[in-house]
Amino acid sequence: MWRKLALCKGHPADTFFFGEEMSRDAYQAKVKVAQKICNICPVSTECLKLGMESANIHFGVWGGMSSKDRIKMWKLSKVKL
């Protein structure tokens, strides 16, 4: 399974999953730390796909995208042209 190759395995869960009740700057700093790991991860695409599932979309950094970014992406994907 792809998760065995994920670089996040060796990091504490709170590196990728944290509350949004912190200040904007603190939130963005946490997201950037997670994104540095995700950006070099060989399975970030698979991770992002899982993060786009409805149960996961509101929580954490998946495949290098924050929940806020994934929600924006999901909304854009629902726009009919």
C-alpha cells in the first residue's frame, strides 16, 4: 500500500493535524512545515486524493494541501462551466 512509502510516517501526527483555532500566522507556519515534507514525498498525489474525500477534507494537511485549500479546490471542481 502507498502509505508505507509516505514520508509523514516518521513525524508526530500534530505535524499534519492541528486545530484552526490558532492565529493565522501560527496556522500558516504549521502548514508550511507539513508542506515541506509533503513536497518531497513520493506518494503525495495518493495522499491528496485521500484528503479530498469528504470525511477528510476538513482536517489536516494531505498531499501538501491544507484543509482550506482542499475545500477551495473541491468547490471549484463543482462549478459548471
